[in-house]
Amino acid sequence: MTDMSQPPALKVVGQRPIRPDGADKVTGRANFGADLRLPGMLTGRVKRSPHAHARILAIDTRAARALAGVKAVVTAADFPELEDIEFEAGEGAATLRALSENCMARHKVLYVGHALAAVAATSAEIAEAALALIEVRYEVLPHVLEVEAAMAPDAPLLHAQMFTKGVSPVPSVASNIAERKGQARGDAAAAMATAEIIIEGRYVTAPVHQGYLEPHACVAQAGADGQHHVWVSTQGHFAVRAMCAKLLGLGLSDLRVSAAEIGGGFGGKTTVYLEPVALALSRQAGRPVRMVMSRAETFEASGPTSATVSEVRLGAMRDGRIVAADITMKFQAGAFPGSPVGAACMAVMACYTIEHVSITGYDVVSNRPKVAAYRAPGAPMAAFAMESAIDELALRLEMDPIELRLKNAVKPGARAVYGATFREVAFVETLQAIQNHPHYRAPLGPNQGRGVAAGFWFNIGGESTAAVHVDEGGGATVVSSNPDIGGSRAALAMMAAETLGLPIARVRATIADTSAIGFSDLTGGSRVTFATGMAVVQAAQKIVADLKRRAALLWDCPADKVEWTGGAAFCTDPGHDHKPLSLKDIAAKSAKTGGPISASAAINAQGAGPGFAVHLVDIELDPLTGRSTVLRYTAAQDVGRAIHPSYVEGQIQGGVAQGVGWALNEAYVYDDQGRLLNPGFLDYRMPVACDLPMIDTILIESAPNSRHPYGAKGVGEAPIVPPLPAVACALSHIVGRRLTELPLSPPKLLEALDAAAG
């Protein structure tokens, strides 16, 4: 449902056309990363470490190279040894050395599953046999998995040259704490001393997987002429090009990357694992190489999101006004630095106007896979801590939890702790939408609880390129620079259709490879509909201006007397009596007016509006088994303006499903040797359709983003933020004590029930 009807002037934006990729996907015709077949193609496989932490003494590949059918074998020796130079690697920064050594271990292995060597052979069976012939000698070292254990002074050290950034003076002793980040406003300590009520809590989350169904896959071909081509399922083929070029010492013009269809990513496909390895194998073999991770490899060797420990202290007055907050967050980064703790520090307080704040975050390495982005990176864990504390404060004050949030909610003109001034925001309206919904007043039964929580994501803009081409039949093609992971092809086509005045059926959207369109930042951060959409609209506006010029030529009419309305040109000069010219009419005569009708736009989009979400959930807890059943879920979100409402609703519902799984069941489980015990969907418990009710959505469109031509804000990240605390609050109310460690699996809930009873 929506709280604001679309303006009547919009004929396409706000409608619900069928998705352009739907038919191919449901019929199996869509081509994903593993579907490409090339003549002479080899199969690539990776040898991985069985140890969580060990020094590599020697790798002997001679027997593998001698095996019939093996065409290439690579180790770290086949890659340039790179320096610790900062580099944008997907949705986050890394160093070139860390990026390279995560793809292929050089001196040490740092987690079970760390790649050591790779082979390319004429069959999968030969490739697997070759891996078994590679002999590796290790010096096994002590390892550390948990974030606080890794922070201890006597913890096993992963990187001898890592000295904590962000502290003064610079430490002289190496540490697993890669960086200390912080933000502050006012005097939190002094304001805390004036508070009438203080809430304190420690909140823990486990590492969780993004849950994409398609594993990492690519095909790489190194040509004899020095031109390389990679076909890959990715959220950013320009990012893949940049990373592979750096890791292999290639020029950007020597590498072409094509984005296949993507079977889910959610942030997990914003970096590289197989791609540079496949290219190195192809260069050595002189043949194309296809590589696909198994499901176990995907879990063991690609990035989940961080495990975290957060400590929250809130100070408030008895009227509900929060006067101070002191928050410390410790994020596990995996084997190399780069957790999303910085984003967590920015997001944790963004929903509320609190004058005195101190926020500290730690980025900590440990012997787990290097973490990757996962939908609103860092924000769900931060919200779990903050919103749980807000709920606890509401209980202490005997105050309605939404009223407490309304009392402290950010409004237009508020300045966030991280520095941004909020413009068109509808957080208050989003809270009120939940407060006024019948769900909020519905009665609860025995062993049932209700939780409410808020969430925030910045949304971003950035660099995007797009082109619009008009064909001679009067249709249009939108050429995008971004892989479509959430409906962007439909949204971009709709915005082009709206601008050109065409029906959506006459506009198609395609995704070009890196050689056929200008640069674009990756698909992530909820940026594509906003940023690439702006580029599409600007290109379409250039088309409209050109169409008006061409109509003036055909009519011999002054150009300033031509208007474009409803997909046709009209001459407004009283001295001319011309029938309107449709786009099809003008396109049919393009040769007479200057040639093909085409335009492009390349922008660095600014002014992305932030997203706020408020969720409400009812849960029933079986006191005998500890099983939780989600009974009802309602999610409201400030979406600016929904370009394609069905896609927006789907984004919200998908975020809820992922967040509920994160809250109730999902977690990486390791043994004492650092081996992952649940590397597959049978043992890694994700919610399926029968685990969830219908998820009601409320699209708040009262604050469209004035910086976007159609008012769009990013919508993909915010929906995953509130479910963690909402679910935890609902179950806390049933149990009768605050639940502070996720996932809230049946054993934990039974333990909590026993503790509450005792």
C-alpha cells in the first residue's frame, strides 16, 4: 500500500509493468556466470588450506603439472607481489596486498579455505586429481576466531606489520586491531551525568552469509593479442576490471568484463575471488578457463558479514528525552582489515536527535574469511544494539516505544552525528504509519510478543554512465553500466519512457560490457535507481531536445516554438499549422535531420536521500521446544517515490526475510580448529517460504527526493536493518528478559526461559 498517489502527470513512473528479465529467468534461458561455454574451455579448481593459521613452507606442484590433461597451475608466485596501497575494492577499501593475498595466499594461510594454488585441466575430474597431487608443507600456528579474543594483547598475531590506525601516538607494537574509528558530538560523559535514567547493554551478533543461491562463477579468456575477457556474475563489472588489472599488472584497456545475469549478491559479489585466478590460468594455458565455487567453498572462502560485539549506554530524562549516548562497536573483519564498522558508526545514531554522543568502532582481524558487504553493511548490527536499548528504555519509562522514538526522531534540517544535514526525510511519517496501522493495536495471545524497531541507511550516488538510442521504428533502448540485481533495468526503462513520452512496451534496457559504455560505480549502496537513473533521464532529455530540433527542421519552424508532450512534437508558432510529429515519425526521417538519434550522459550523482524504515513483528514462542513462529510482519519505509512499486515492495520483503533469518537462526559455526561446520544450506538455516507470513509493506512517499528528477531514493538497504532488533524485542517481551545475543535459536531461547523462571 502507499500513502500518496502518484501525480497524474506521471504515466509510467509509479506503474507496475512486468519485469523485463522475468520470462528468461523462469524458463531457464537466462545466462548466469557458469553458463557460458567456449571452444577449448578448461575447468579450473582451487586448492585450499585445511588450517586456520599456518606459515607456508613450500608448495610442490611438479606432480600436478605432469598429470595428463593439466594445462596450467598457478600459485602466488604467478602474481605480482603488491604493496599495502589503499584501493577501492567493491563496497569498501582494502590494500592491494590484502586483495591479492586473499585470492592466493603468499606467505601464510589465514583461514580454513584460503586459496593456495589453482589448476586448469581438460575435465573437472582431472583438475580434482591434480589438486590432490599438490604438496604443501605448513608450520601450523595458533589461531583466533572471536573478535574480543583477537583484540587481546596476547592473541595470535595475523599480520606482523599491522599497527592500529586511528590512535595517537601510533603504536609501536603490532596488533590485530587494524583501526580505531570514532565520532563524537557534544560532551557525552557530562550529559550522561545529568541523566535521570541510564540504560546499559552488551549485544552480540554472529557472522552470517548473504545467502545468494548462485555461487561465485566466471569464465576468463586471455587472448594471444594481449586482450583479456572475463564473463562473470558480479555487482560491478567495472570493479572486477579494476581489481583484476591491478592484481595481474594489466592495463585497463587490456581487459574487458561482461556482466552475466546474477543469481543474488546482496553485497557479497562486489569483490573478486576466482576472476584473477582464472585469468592467470588462462594466460598460462592459452585457453579459456571456467571456474565455479562449490557451495562449501562459497561459505568457507568468500566473505560473510562480520561478527560483532557492541556496548551501548544511553542516558535519558524521565520524559523520554535521550540526552546522551556512549557506544562502542567491535567488528570482526576476517583475515584482512576492512569490516563495515565505519558505516556502523555512521548509522547507529542516525535515526535520533541526541546532542551528546560518543561512538567508537574497532576493525579487528581474525582467522576467518575476509568479510564482504551484506546489505546496509554494518547497519543491522548497529541497529540491533541501539534499538534494543531504546526498547529497554521504553520499558523502564513505561512509555509506548513509538512515542519514545517520535520524541527523539530526526526531522528535516537535523544534522547527523556523521555530519550530513537531512533534507527531505520522512522518519516521523514512517513511525506514524506503523503507529496508526491496525497491526499495532491487534491483540496478542499467550506466548506471543510484539517488537518494533527502526533502521536507517544513507544511500549513495556516485559515478554512472548511461545511453539512450532511438531506433528507426520509434522505440528506444537504454544502455546501462550497472548489473541488475534488484530491478534496475525496469526502473531505468520506465524513467526513460516517462521522459520520452513513450509507453514502457517500446523501451528496452540492456547492460553493456566495460568496453561498450562509460565507467560506473558498482551496483551497491542502493545507488543505481538514483544515480544511474539520473544519467538515463539526462540522456533521455538530450534526446527530447534533439527531437524538438529535428521537428523544427522538418517543419521549417523556429526551434523555440516546438514543445514535446506525450511522445510527440507540437509546433506552437501561430504562423504554422502542422500536425504533431511522433517519435516514430521523426525517427523514420532521421537521415534528413542529422543521422541516428542517440545520446549519453556521464555523471557523478550527488544528493542521494537517506532511507528510514520502521518494522513491526508479532512472534509466538513455543515454551516446550523454543521454536519461534513469525505470525505477522508490517514494514514501513520512506522511499521518496517508488519508480516501480512492486520492485520496491519486493526489496522490503526480501530484506525482512533476510533479517528474520539473521535474528533467529543464521550463524557460521566453527570447531576448535577453525573449521566451518555448516558450509551449506542444509546446516546453515535460512528461512524459506513456509517460515514467514505475508509481509505487509507501507511505502511512504511524502518526502520525494528533490535532487532526483522523479523523486527516487534508494530502497534496497534499509529493509534489512530493523528486523534484527524487532525480532529480538518481541522475543524479549515473551521471555521477560532482554535477549542480547543473536541468533535467537531454540536452544538459546530455552536457556533464556529457564533463566527467567529460575
